[in-house]
Amino acid sequence: MSSGQGVPPIQGPEDFAEAFKVPRETIHRLIRYADLLGHWQKSTNLVAASTLPLLWPRHFADSAQIRDLAPEARLWLDLGSGAGFPGLVVAILQTGRPDFLMHLVDSNRKKCAFLAEVVRETKAPVDIHAMRIEELGESAQSLRPDVVSARALAPLPRLFELVSPFFGPSTRGLFLKGREAESEIEAARTDWDFASRLHPSLTSQDSHIVEVTKLHPRTRAEVRGP
């Protein structure tokens, strides 16, 4: 594993517990998550098969790092959740916190069935929405999360179209991105106004977390320019 800044190489549960300072109960929940993922993967394509041996560094640690960028968040929305990265990992880390709730959204019903089984087994504080993101966005007025997250869902210009219905004045976006993060930010400025901050990934030297606030579409006059 190519480790980023601040986290030693993570190979399994013990390394994860040390790196993220989580209790034994949380590790037990993640181990159960890993077991269920391995079982479901035999019949449902949840993750690339080549990444299964790297589950703890590639998926669990990569997801867990964003929790510390918004430790105070109470309502969290994760879009395109797939096998649960990063949203379900964050929710498991927050299990036992009475004021926390994670919303996971994915249109693939088999993946949602998998997520539901992990939630049952781990008692993670999660609501699952088996629908397209655009469908949930149509009724988003009642859902104003503190954080919206996504991992490998779409380039930022398209991602902003998907997440904008959920953004309120204090909402933060936390988006796991690869080496093209800076160019995606610049491309998104054509049609969107926003404040951004680029955090280096703690698990990969080639990756970043894009933090976005104050997101709103530019007016036609702004897009055209003087």
C-alpha cells in the first residue's frame, strides 16, 4: 500500500484500530462487514475482485479518513453508496452516537440489500434509499444534511448537478478524488460558484479529498461574462 501523510500502512484490523483510534467494538463491526462483503461478492459484484485482499487499506481506511474532516456532523448523506464506501464505514465509526444518522443512496437494489444486511448486523445508524439520486433530489427540501459525500461517482461538474439539491447554507461536500482533483475543480467553476479546499489523502499519495462549501449554480450572465 502507498500510504499518504499521517497514517502508517494499514494491512488489517489491528493497524486500522491503531491508525484511527477506534474501540474494539467498532473493529468487530468492521470485521463482520468484511465477512459479509466477501460472502455477497460471490454472487453480486460489489467491488473490483482485485481489491478484496486490500479491503482494509483500499476501502475501509480510505473511507474512514473523511470522518475526521466533519466530526461534529449529525446528518450525513452519501450518494452512490455502492458497497458502502465511504458512507457505511463512517456510520459504523459513529455507531453509538445518539444524534448521528447516515443516509445511503444507491439505485442498485442488490447493493441496497447488501447494505441493509450490514446495517442489521452492525446496528449502524443508517437509512437506505434504493433510488436514483435525482429522484431523492426532487424531495430534498426536507433533507438538509451537514455533509454530502461521494466516492468515484462522477467528475465534479456532473457531481455538483447531483448534489446541489441537498446543499444548504452550511452544508459541506466531501468528495474522494484521484489525481485529477485540481483539474476537475477548475472545470466545475465554469458553471458553479463554490468555495473549495483540497485535503491530501491519508491513504494514497495520488488522491485527495475535495471539500466544498457555498455551492450554487452561476447565473447565465455570470457564465457568459462581460
